Amino acid sequence: MALSHTVPLKYEPVEMFMAGVDQSKVDKSTEESLDGIEDRLDYGEWYCGYYHTEKKVDRVEIMFENVGMLCGG
């Protein structure tokens, strides 16, 4: 299992981006770094929650309301 605040860049939920924010000005260095880590990491599931949504893509799950499930709640 992997756990991070944000997601690898390739899993960013672009539909959650705020309208009017120029994404070319947003620092994505953490997401880019996580992309490289994810490529080398052997993991079953990856959990994160930065985007305040519920979404699962491949083995990556973005959690907001369901984050208590990680703690057994």
C-alpha cells in the first residue's frame, strides 16, 4: 500500500480543477516526482486525498468522504 497527500501526475483528476486557474502556473513538481516513484514502486493500492473527491483509477484511489475506511472507521 502507498499513501500520499496528492497523486502521481498521470492520475490528476483534471475535472476537479478550479475554473479560472491557469494550470500552467501551478507547481506540479510533487506530482511529477510521484510519477517517477509510482513507475518504480511495487504496490497493491495507492491512497491520497488532496482533490476532495472520490475516484479510483487503476490501483490509485482518491479519497475524501471515505478516508475513514483507511482507519477502520
